[in-house]
Amino acid sequence: MKTRCSWLIAHCSFPAALVLALAGDGTALAQDATPATAAPVTVTTQVEPQRVTIGTPFRYTMRVEASGDVELIVPILGGQIGDFTITDFGEVPRREGGGRVVMERWYTMVTYETGDKIVPGPTVQYRLPGEDLQRVDAPDALVIVDSLLAKAGDANDVRDVKGPVAVPRDYRPLWWALAGCALLAGLGVALYRVLNRARRRPAAPPRPADEVALEALARLRTARLLETGAYEPYYVRLSGIVRTYLEGRFHLRAPEMTTEEFLQAAQRAPQLAPAHRSLLSQFLTEADLVKFARYQPALEDAERAYTAAREFIESTAIKPGGVRAAA
């Protein structure tokens, strides 16, 4: 019995010693390990949403995180960036904690080109205490721009074209139509002579397009649609006034075009300045959101849209003498 107990003690002591040895080694390893140091400056970028339609604004955000003792030089973007136009920007309040500083800037961008587009990342410069100026490039951001035009249907829905069908020719309707046209022409000539026996005064020249548009805006204001919450009829009338003015002033068939077709035509129109094209893009896109996407704007947004339409008309009107008003 004593021999058996000695065997158990010997065999049980070996695993315990092994565990203690491993525990000791682990403690040594834990003491030798050193935490990884963070980079002095890290820059990340983000777009939201990543998939948009042509002419729809989206938000581009650049986030810079740095050590508290680093001097940062972060560029402010503006104007045109690649295929994108910046229409607005802002900055999130600076945050500090744990010896790190976080800065964020956002930009509202828009493009009129479809496909997979890249927003190139800007370069951020920084300087550590006692060192030279260094730089770090922000990563590029991908934006997928879809067209507003209706996509083609499923290939399974395509039907074969039917063969030609022979139609017998009957010229009697043609003769009747010619006789009717001749009769109408004769009646028209006779009526014209009767009505124009006396000399009529020359017709007054057409009114300027800006004068007509400003009167239409005044009538829209007196209709008081915003006070009753009728935002969709309000934006429909406001958009129609601007489109009719564009046709009369710049000879663009704006009332007959979709927003995408008009914006593409406006890009090629030398009469419109870049500032006017950007203003029209924001105005028509917001109007389409209210008319077709059931977007519910605030009262301040509707008032801003009215002011933007009026300022656009007044800034592009033709002054007496045929000179266009300054933008």
C-alpha cells in the first residue's frame, strides 16, 4: 500500500511542476511584451451614401487622428475635385482624449458623370516636436454614380417582331383629306381678308422673360401654399416658373426635359456661368425630391428655394440695352 501511494505522489507532482513552470514562463513573456505604439497621424475617408444618382449630393468625410504634441496642417478643399464639385463644407468640433486629437471635416459633393468615380485623397502635413515637416496621404474614396434614366427590362420580356402585313391601298381617304384642307384654306383666306380690312396696329413686342417670371413668383407668394402645408404644389409651381424662364431667356427646352437631361444640357450651355449651373442643380434636385420622392422639406427650405429662384432670375436678367445682369 505504501508503495502505491508513493507512485501516485510521484506521478501527480510532475504535472503540477509543469504547470508552475509554464505559468512562470507566461509571466515572463507577459512582462517582456511591449504594447505597439500608434502612428503619429492617421487619416481615414468616408463617403455617405456610397451609391448615388447623377446630380444627387453626397457627404465626403475626412477624419484625422494624431498625437497631442503633433502640429497638423490639414488642407481645406474647395471648388472642383476630380469629377466632383464641392457645394458645401463644415467641420466637427475638435475632440481630445487619451493623449490623442481627432479632427473631422465634411464636404457636400455632386457630379454629373456616371460610373465608378474616385474622390482623390488629400495630403495632410504634420510635424513632430524637434523634427522636419512630414506628410501622409489620405486614402481615395469610391463613389458609384448611377443614371436616372430607366434601365432596360429583363431580356425575357423581349418579344420577336412580327412579320410585315400587307395592307390594301385605298386612296379615297387621301382625296377626302386634300379636299378638306383646300376648303379650310379657302375659309381661312376669306376670314383673314375680312378681319384685316382695316389696318391693324403692329403687335406689341413680347415681354421680357424675367418680368413674366417675377410676376409669376409674386402670384405664387400670394397663393399662401406654404401656410397650408401644400409643399408639393408649391415646388411644382416654383420649378415650372424657373423652367419657363430658362426657355424664354436662354432658349433651353427646359419644360420638356427631365432634370438629368437639363443638367447635362446646362453643362454645355455657355450662357450659364458655373455658379448658375451649381445653383440650378441644387434647386431642381431638391424640387424633384419633393415632387417624386415625397420628401417633406422644412418651411425654411421652401423659403430658401423661393429666394434662390428669385436671385437666379434677377442675376441673369437682361438689363435695358441688351446687357445681362452680373452674376
